[in-house]
Amino acid sequence: MSDGLLTEEEVKSYLKVDSPAIEQLIRRGKLTAYRVGGSFVRYRKDEVIALRSGRRFRLPEQLERSWFDKVRDFWSFYSIYVLLSFLIILVAAYFFQP
């Protein structure tokens, strides 16, 4: 097994399950699949080990985000759309007033 991410074959041999069982684990939210390079699916090694031992996997602290981080990320990505929407509403209100 590699250090961080595992292939589907490695997960199947480690958990001793077949492909439909892995898909079912993913649907139930017990296993997370990550796309690497567009078509390659990988699984987090720590998550697979926790699943095999019956523990619940928890992301490291550095990957958890607070609500403030989520709002900041939302604003940094969508700010131009929000501002343009307000501008369109103001222009429409100016031209269509009675």
C-alpha cells in the first residue's frame, strides 16, 4: 500500500470485499472516493484503516473549516456575481419606477 491514497484494488484486498460492496460503502457515506487526474479513483488510507477497525474516520484539523472560512471562500468566489446582481436590480429599479 502507498502512503496516502489507495487504489480500488488495494482497498478490495485490504477490506476483503468486492466492487459492489465498495460502491455501497461510498453511497452510505462510510468511504470517500477521490478523483485524481480526472478518471483515477483513490481512497484515503487512514479512512480505509479506520473502516476496517470499526472506528469512525475524522478529517485532520487542518482540513476542517469554520463557518467563517466557508463564508470567506464563498465571497471570494461569488463576489462579482453578487455585486453585479445588486447593480442590475438598482438599474432595473431606476428605469422601471412609476
